[in-house]
Amino acid sequence: MTTMVEINNLRKTFGSIVAVDGVSFTVGKGEVLGFLGPNGAGKSTTMKMITGFLTPTSGTVRVCGHDVQEDALAAKTRIGYLPEGAPAYQDMTPASFLTFIGQMRGLGGDTLKRTVAETVEKVNLQSVLDQSIETLSKGFKRRVGLAQAILHDPDVLVLDEPTDGLDPNQKYEVRALIRAMAQEKAIILSTHILEEVHAVCSRAMIIANGKVVSDGTPTELEGQGPTHNTVVIMVKGVDPVMAREGLRTVKGVKRVEDRGKDGDLVRLRIYPDEGQWILPDIGQYARDQGWNVEQLYQDRGQLDDVFRLLTTTNQAIS
């Protein structure tokens, strides 16, 4: 995998406040890195340093081999950036704004017209192309911001909350676009929507207090959660106490938790010993007892559980 973004010991302070504290990672071509963390964890600050918008207190950022501070122009030509809030000239229309951005990126003539038209189609802006940006909804403003980020077909995309303000249909469209672009680019996106990590990300990184606290595939992160590999069973017409006692005798079961009743339905969560695979044995036990099983499945773990375990929320810089 070709390394497109290389971050080494990145640090940013604002007076006595340490916003980013020794962050290091790489992102390769074809990767979509979900950047997760609570408000104030340092996500946006890190993204601003990657794009050259903020100067690091120490550490380095290289984009496609170019140091963002020492070779800024070469690095920035390879980056598409959607910042928080998607700022734009409010009195311009999407058509005039994107034409202006294309000119700033060195495009002109038929190439500029074709590129703007293709980008407008990708983000579905046709219906508002000639409205002033200030009259657009938050969702359409966000799509204008995304359009300017991808207009010049950059190798690296840095997207801060790309689906913020979009309705479910718009989110679906933008996520599909990100997946389509991912194969030929390195994409870093921050999000508070944990379902988005599964929808578009090949990798997820959690940052808290300015430090990276976890980095892996979404599935690997879920594996760190307390419900990973637990089995949930819903049984009709059994005594909960007897069901718990019986399930504790199954090989590999560590403990059984009563999750309450709904009429004559009893719901139990069964925790394995050291993450063992116990689903087949639980199913066999239920069959042997002649239970009327309404539901039986293994829980892979919840990303939001891992997020809560690994993060804190008392920071002031984002």
C-alpha cells in the first residue's frame, strides 16, 4: 500500500492547553480513516495541521512525500479539504463559487467547465446551482463544500464531518461517493456518527485528550467492547432463575445476565470466558431443554461502547 499521508509526533499547544499531544500515524492509498473522538479531543486541530491551515508546535506532516510546512504548495495541491462549517462566499452561487475554486486550482476553458459540471453531478447540486449560497439549506451548503474539496481530483481528502446537516438520502449519496473515490485516494474523515464508520471506513482511530487511544478496523475496535462475543437469547415460557442456572453449566460460559422480561419472553445475555465462541453450545443446550427460542444471536460488540470506554469529554479545543 502506497503511503499518502505520514504524520510523525504531531503536537499543538495553545498557551497552556495541549490540544494535540504526540500523534503519529500513516494513511495509505485506498484507505478511508475514520477519525473519532469527543468534542475537544483534538480531531479538527489535527486535520487543520494536516492541511497546513495550522502550524504544528512540533512534529511533521508529509502529504504524498511533501512536507506540509517546508513544501506547502506542492503538498496542498494534492489535498482536498472540507473544513468544519463548509465556509464559502455567501453572495456567490454554487456555479460561480465552483468556477472560482477551479480557477484558483489552475483550471480553465473547457476543462474547467467540464470539471465543474462533473463535480456538480457527483454531489447532486443541479437543483440549486444558480441560487445564492446564503439561501441554501445547511445540507446543500455542506454539499457545496464537498464539491470544492473534490473539484481538482486530489490524491488526499480531509473531510471534517462530511455528512453534517444532511438528510438520510443525502447521507447515503455522500457515503456512496466517498466509497467510490476511496480506491484511488487516501481519505481522512471525522465523524460523530458511529454508523458512518461501518458505512464508509476501512479503519477507525479514536483520539482522546489529544492522543491516539485506539487504531484498527471497525471490527477490531468492536472487539474491545464489553459485549464482544456475548450471546443474546430470548426464550418463551421459562423460569429466568432456572434458565440462568442452567446456562451457567454450559462449557465456556463465564456469567449470565438477566435482561428482563416482556410478557412471557425472557431475555438473557451470556458472557463467554475469555471471548470464547459459545454460540453453538448455547444453541445445543436450548434444543436439549426443549426451549421455545424466539431469538438467538452473537453480539459482535458495539462501537459506541468502546468509544465511551476509551474517551473523556472535558476538553476545550477541537
